[in-house]
Amino acid sequence: MKFELLKKDPESNARRGRLTTDHGTIETPIFMPVGTVGSVKGIYQRDLDNDINAQIILGNTYHLYLRPGLKILNKAGGLHKFIHWNKPLLTDSGGFQVFSLTDNRKLTNEGCTFRSHIDGSKHTFTPENNVETQRIIGADIIMALDECTPGNADHNYAAKSLALTQQWLERGAKHFDETEPLYGYHQSYFPIIQGCIYPDLRRKAAEHAISLEREGYAIGGLSVGEPIEKMYEMIEVIHPIIPENKPRYLMGVGTPANILESIARGIDMFDCVMPTRNGRNGMLFTWNGIINIRNNKWKDDFSPIDTTGTSFVDSYYTKAYLRHLMIAGEMLAAQIASEHNLAFYLDLVRESRKHIEAGDFLKWKNEVVKKVQNRL
RNA sequence: GGGGAGAUACCAAAGCGGCCAACUGGGGCAGACUGUAAAUCUGCUGACUUAUGUCUUCGGAGGUUCGAAUCCUUCUCUCCCCA
């Protein structure tokens, strides 16, 4: 994997870069659609590729490990082949599930024991077997197993949690270096920087992570309940510590405004379920603000979904029709809304790249942030 | 013609003397959702009020009672069974 820093914004920490993997090139800043169980919910891979222009998508180790399971994934020749996606893939380790399935898991120094949310069966992730699992899945970028610390954790808990994440990280990195990819293309292992909302812990976590000299670094444990200003502050704390020729991935973020603000603070990669989940629930993101398409006011609005949108759905369908589908509970509603939102998110980062190149990113960003937060 | 059942808020449907402005669904209206246990979840849904509260409601009219959606009389309408 190769990362080229193409341009630095003189007025902010924003960066324009290019990440090259064996499955293709990713122009950064980039948004990565989330496809937890081997599918970006409601979206054909064909549309992801041609309509939305996704450059890389995610999968999730915990979910794929449970279903379809490693045997099938291995037999399929890895996730790319299994799901028919020839562009880059990134898998999350399951660290977020350590956080979100908190009632069904137990943490030890050794690793994390889960109860499956599907059948209650017991499974253990260790940093080592988690790397092996992600070798079998075969993502281009694999993530370290971590504990995603809740945003309201106190300093004491956050410090202990970080120590565990760091111990796991060292073991995972070692195991990664001792093993080979299974399918003939390169994989990269990204550490995840934790530390909750505490600058000292974040600094410590970032310094520790870079000491392991990996190909990219992720920031985790943000947008998990902490005030949004703290999130930006943590990104700022970490920014100078990470070598500038390495990509930075802010995990799980976020709203369009969050993404622009984070790009301004030096983030290169994002993922979030928001465009798909909120889309399924009737929320549309546009350059002019947020639409709740279920609202009564759209019932006889026969204008296109989004005249500024880049997806075919934006001009193909009307607001009134999409509202009708949404209220009738039709599957197509979820598909259209998800496709629109993902196309918007990809457009958002595409425009960000253009404005970084043009040198007017900061001014542009400030104008857009105001607009995209409107409620239409 | 004879016998029976029933009329409750937008719809369906509980309630059968006070705990009823009225259970529960649906519908409607609005909100939430940030490395997806989510095509999910939450709130409101007689009027006026921030709220305590006040006022007008359970087919119509009249009555019994301290008190009625609930009991009685009567009218209107609906449905079912037998001729």
C-alpha cells in the first residue's frame, strides 16, 4: 500500500492524498460506505461502483465471522470475490461490537469473549485470531482489535481501557507481521488510537501507535456520546503526532458537518452508517440541509428528490413518490434514500478534494457547514 | 312479520356506576439514529394551556344517583337468525 500526500491546505490541516492498494486507488479525503455483513444495505455493488462511485467499502469481522463464517469466506476466496467487489475493502475488527454488545461480552487481557447475538453461542476474539480472521476475510485494510471506550468514561476507566487496547495492539501487530496474506495481495494493519476525551491519553495512545510503524492510523472511540467539540479537540491533539505521510482514518464519523470539520483537522478517511441507516429511516442529506422525507410537507411535492444530487435516483424520482414509498413501508424507499445519501456523501468528499486542490477549502467548508445543518 | 345483537374519539376495538379525556392496535403528526443486534426506536394524537388545571365528549332526548360511557325509559340507525 502506498500513500501520497498530494497537497496540504495552507489555511487548515486539510490534506489531499492518494492511497494505492492492490485493489485500486483511493482518492482522499474519502468516505467509505459501511457494508457490515457483506452488503451495503439496500445497494447493489453495481450502483456502489457506477452510480455512487464508492472507492472502498467496509465489512465487519464480528458479523462476517458469525455469518457466513470463515469456512465459507475462505472457500469463496475471500470477501472481494464472495460479494463481487473488486475495489478496496476495509474490515473493522469487531472492536465496535465490544462496545455496542456490551451486555454480551467479557474482556480479559487475553481477549474478548462474546455471546453471539444470533444464537447466544460463545466465541473469543484475541488480537492474534482476530488478525487471522481478517486474513481469511481478505480485506485490503484490516483494523486492530480494540476496546471502543464509551464517550462518558472517566479518566481512570479510559486509562485502563487504553492499556488493554495497547497491549492487544502490540500483539496484533506482531502476529500480523508473522503471517502472510492468503489471497496473493497485500493487506495493511491499522492501529486504533483510543483515549476517550482525555488529551493526555490520546497523546499517549498516538505516540504508542506510531512507534509500531504501520501504514495508516485510525482514531476510534469518538462520536460515541461525547460532546462534539471534544471530538474535534481530540483530533487536534492527535494530528501533530501522526507522521504526515500516513493516512488517518476517523472511525464511525459522521454527519456531513462532522466530516468537513474533521477534514479541516487533517482526517483522510471516514466511515459511518448514517447515510444508509438514516436513509432507511427517512432522512435525506443534501447540500441545502436535511430532509425528513416522511414529513407531511412533501406529500405533493413533485420536484426531483435532489436537483443538485449526482445519483440517478435524484432526478429519476420525485419527493412525493419517495415519501409515499417510505410511508407505505416499501423496500424501494430504503434503497432510493440510501443510494441518494451515499451519493451525497461521496459528492461531499469529492467536492472537498476539489476545494483543497483549488486552495479555498476553508472558506468553502464554513459556508457548506452552515447549509448542510439546516432542516428543510 | 317474529326473535336476537349492537351503536365509544380518524378507523377498529376495550371499558359495563366513581381509579375515564377513556386500555390496546391501526392510521395520522413529529422526533431520534455517528467503526449497523436498527427496513429500527421514541413521543404526541378532544379543546385551551409551559404545566398544575379548566372546559366539552362515549348515537339523540329524557330520567335514576352525591356521581353515568357504564343503570332505566324512549326515539333513531346498523347487523344477525327464523319465517
